[in-house]
Amino acid sequence: MKRTEHLCLMARYNQWMNAKLYQAAMSLPEAQIVLDRQAFFGSILGTLNHLLAGDTIWLKRFARHPAQPPALAPLQQVAQPQDLKTLLFPDLRGLWQQRQWLDQLILDFSQSLSDADLDSSLHYTNTKGVAAERDFHALLVHFFNHQTHHRGQASTLLTQAGVDVGDTDLLMLIPSEI
């Protein structure tokens, strides 16, 4: 599988898993969604907000790639999250609407990438204001890995709340070679 195909697979996995998480979360009463469960980002809502904030921050950085990916142009209308813990959306429904929009944008962006895009570096400033430069492909891998990490936390919180998210394996989306 080529690198660009792998990134598209990860974008589809991101979209698929987020839909599963939100469907599971929406089956709970709001009090269960906002309950502080002593997790890294407190609640289920806090964890899902962190994912959205992190994705938004990274995508806004990716939009400054030398290729200036047109698929990321709509992000100009989105405010930069102040930090990774702020609740961007105080309710699950509003968060879900933004998540669906962002997941489609991630998929469109992934489908627009070329090998030449991946073979460059990206200059950006981290959330502490420190300038950095990293391999663009490696940053994209980090982006998807970060999502998987925190979706695992959200899945655990949902399980603790009594909701089964169902199958979460990437294997479900990997095309069969047979």
C-alpha cells in the first residue's frame, strides 16, 4: 500500500470510528456525557472536545504546507482553539456536527495528497509558541495516531458508562488481498 493510500485508509478509519463513538455517546443521558470520570480530559465530552481541538490545530498547521492544500481552505473560517482542554462545544450535538464536517475535510485532504507533498517538511509553531520543523509525512502519521490514542480513551469511558462501542479494529477497513 502506498503512503497516500495508507493516509486515506486512516482518514476513513477516523471517520468510521468517530461515528461509532458519537452514536454510542448519544445513547447516554447528558449527565453521563459531562460527568467527570477522572480521565485525562475529565468527561466523555471533554475527551471528544480534545480530539476536535487537536485535529483543528493540526489541520490549520497542515493548511500552511507549501502546497497550500485547497481541501483545507475552509479552515480559515474556523477559530484557532485556545488550548487542548477548552470545551469548544458544550453539548454533544454541536460537537457532533462539527466533527462530521471536520472528518469529511480530513478525508478530502487525505485524498488530495501526493507523494511530493509527503516528501517535504512542515514549519509550524506548537501550542507553547515554539517554532518547529518536521517531516510532513511523519506529522500526518502522528495526527492519525493521536486520534487513535484518544478515541481509545473515549471508548474506555463509554464502556465504563455501560455502552458498547462495538468493533474498533482498523482491520475491519483494510482491503482483503484475496
